[in-house]
Amino acid sequence: MEEKIFIFGHKNPDTDSICSAMVKERFNRKLGYEKCFATRLGKVNKETQYVLDYLHLEAPEMIEKVEEGQEVILVDHNDFSQSVEGIENAKIIGVIDHHRIANFRTAEPLYYNAKPYGCTGTILYKEYQQRNLEISKEEAILMASSIISDTLLLKSPTTTKWDKQALEDLGKIGQIDIQQYGLEMLKAGTDLDDFTETELINLDAKNLEKDGKKFVIAQVNTVSIEDVLNRQQAIETAMEDKMQADNLSLFVFAITDILNSNSEIIVLGQNADEIIQKAFGKTLENHRAFLEGVVSRKKQLLPNIDKNI
């Protein structure tokens, strides 16, 4: 039996990671690459589950590590610290991504498609167009869901004109009302009541490193920041445990209001007050700061924190 090619997004997968892996599998199979299989590196969150339930699809198989020489395609990430165990020794044959390039190297040439778009799903849509491949209703909704998720229904500052056009086109192909479907999908992901605090801080957490210092920026979406802040003490305990276990210098937990496009951050770690003051001009009070108009980790949180850590 031929070896499989695994396609996967980052750890703590979001909707773009899961849906883009599934779309990339379908795209490659249309080109004749039958041994490509979508996989995932973590639990499916409620927002993504809404998409899968809507389309009556099963989640991709979950994998925890890859063996040496395993052929893989990365979507929605390139940083090895955010990827599967064993990635350093895998054979990376392709990357489809919309993030900065960090901590990445390969032994052989590969297909690498990186664009400064708001979502990997938009890049995949462009690839369908370039290849003149027909997009099914299912594929359209998977890509549309990725764009809705990563751009917060086009409200995020990461949104580009290509995301807007792609979402409009995909909505027509998928025969969905983008506003209605998108809002229901995003709201599905804001139900946080049955998550423990440890699960909460790991739902969408990015592990990062700079000059030997390891730090995490985690984010959850909600329609009520106050409801999440009612659990602050327990959340901080979970953050402290994570910092000690992983030797982190800083932990930023962003609670983002998807309706009003604001965030409240809880921050713990070395020089946390100084970092946040320099990054956002805000003083931490009770380890917290309110960031008006801040919703994007990639474009608003990470760049400001990274250059001041």
C-alpha cells in the first residue's frame, strides 16, 4: 500500500486549520493525488463543529506525531513549534499559509504558497481558480467558513480585498446567506461554559519564541467579555500552571468580543506591565487591560508584543 501524505494545520486547530486541510485534500485528489489525507493536531472546537455538522461531515483523523520521512503538507502554519511532533524529520512537500515565516527549514525543495491574505481558505480559493477546477457546494462552504472565522466575518483588520471577493463568490457557490450563516457559526464558537479553565486557555493558543524566550498568546471569542472575566482567578491559576510546565516568560490571554470588536487581555509573566505599556500604551490593572478595536492576534497583538518582549 502506498504511503499516505498527511495534510494538517497547527496545534489547537481553529476552523481555518481544519477546513483548509479538508479542502486541500479535495483539491489534490481532483489533480490525481489520491494518497493525500486531511488530518488534525487537536480537538475540534465548537465553531468548527458547527461547520462539520452543517455539512454532515466527520472531522479529519487526529494525529499526535509523524515518523521520520513521513510526507506532509502544512496548511495555516509553518512554524515548527506550532506543528506536529516529529515535524523536524518529516518530508515537507508543500505549505499553504498566510502567516509570517518563522522557525522553518527543509532539506529539499518544496511547493510553498504564502500570501498576505486574511485566511488560508482564500489562498486555496485562488488555487482553484488558477487551475480552473470546479468548486463543489461543500468545498465552497468549507472555504467560506475558514474566511468567516479568521476575519471575524470580514471585521478583522487582517481582512483583504481578496478575502472579501472570495467570500462573496463562495457564498454564491455554496448557496448560503453569508451574514446569517457566518453569525451563527461565530456564535457557536462563543459557548465556553462547559470548558475548564485549562481547556479555555488552550482552545486557540499559539506557542511562540523570541531570543530564547518562550511565550504564548491565546485567544477566545465571546459575545460577553464579562462572563469570561467572572472566571479570572481560575483562568490565572491555569495560566500559571502552563507557564511553569512549559517554562514560559509571558502568557497573554485575549478575550475578544466578536460583536463589538474589542478585546480584554489577561497577562502574566516577566515584565508583563512594561511589555503591555510599551506595546499598547496601557497599564495593567489586576493583570488586565482593555484594548479597544483589537481583535486580531496576527496583526494587532503579536507584532506589538513580539517587538517589546
